[in-house]
Amino acid sequence: MTGARAITIVPKRIGIFIENVGSYGVFVGKAFSSIGQRGSFLSTLIQQMVRVGVNSLPVVMLASAFAGIVTTIQTAYQLQFIILSEDTVGMVVGPTIMLELAALIPGLVLASRIGASMAAEIGTMQVTEQIDALEAMGMNSVSFLVLPRVLAAVVMFPAIYVAAAFVGFVAGGISGEVLGYLTFETFIRGAKAYILPFDAMYGATKMLCFGFLITSIACWKGFITSGGADGVGKSTTGAVVTSCVSILIADYLVAELLL
């Protein structure tokens, strides 16, 4: 009986997954259907750029600083019994920050901060029928509400990546000198020796993908919200979880395609 139930549940869940993917695809297409009408959301776009980029910098920089510190400490600890030059710590930590940590850590942090906020905001508008009011006015509510948020993330996330990488480097180099592992100059020299221009483009590409996924998924979850306050809570949780999983999948796919 249990086996028969499992056989029934699996196809049902696959069907729900395919339905959700289709719904998300249609939603994104509708959001970009009026991309040429820039004047209608320019002010919102600027507001969202400040919200997504500038207002998110403190928490992103804090997370990046500790990522750089911990990576430096762990690398120095693992290499302390191996006869290598002090530059090796920077050689290992530098590319690690550029290729992975400066993108993935901020991406996950922003999925929680930005994703939850946007899902809750639009979900509240949905259950209070504010979105229906926009539709009654003849507006493309999906494009009006979603497009500025997605474009803001696409523009600002690569800039956040640059700030995160810089903070990670500085924090890692300072922690290495304070703890007596190596000097700051040695750390930077080792990092510069193994960092290529492609590394920065690769990390920025990741963040661009993360920004698109986080905001579009959060807005989609908000638009399909139902059931009042309880539904808003479920949509917010779903937006964060789905965004984090999507980021991890995108992280792998970008690495597979570009490296």
C-alpha cells in the first residue's frame, strides 16, 4: 500500500514542478513584454537600485569580510606544516574569493534579504487586491511591478560583487597579518599572481544570474500568493528557499559552461 502511494505521489509532484516552471516562464515573459515603455517605471527603477544595491551593502560587506577572514585562517592553518612560500596563502584565497565566495555568499545573503522583502511586499499587494486595481486601470501589473526590480538587480548585483571581493581581500589580508600568518603585502602579492581578468568577469556573470533569479522568483511567488497573511508568510518562505536552491544550481551551471 505504501509503495503504491509513493508511485502515485511521485508523478503528481513532477507534474506540479513542471506546472510551476511553466507558470514562472510565462510570468517572466509577461514581465518583459513592455520593456520598451521605460518612462512608466523609471522612478521605480532608481528606487529599486538604491534598495537592492546601496541598502544591501552593509550586510553583504559584513558577510564578505568574515568569508575572507575565515578562508585566510583556514588556508594558513592547512598550509602551516607544508614548506611553501607565504605567497601561497594569497594564491589560494585570492582566486577562491574572486571565483566563488564574493558571488555565492552575497547571493545567498541577498536571497534572504531582497527575496523575502519583495515576496512579502508583492504578496501583500496581491491579497489586498492592489494588483487587481492596477489591472483595472489598464496597466500590465506584472511588468510595472516586476521589471524595475529585476533590472535593478541585474545592474546592481555585479557592482555588489566588486565591493564584496574588495572587502574579502582586505579583510583576509588584514586578518593574516594580525594573526601572524603573513604580511598584508605578501597576501596581496600572492593573490595578484594568480588572479586573471576572466575571474572578475566570471564572478560578475554569476552575480548577474543570481540577481535575475532572486528578484524574478520572489516577485513570482508574491504574485501567486493567496490566503491572506498566512499565504504571504508561505510565499515569503517559498521565495527564499526556491531562490537559494536556484542560486546553487545556477552556480554549478555557470561553472560548467564557463570554466
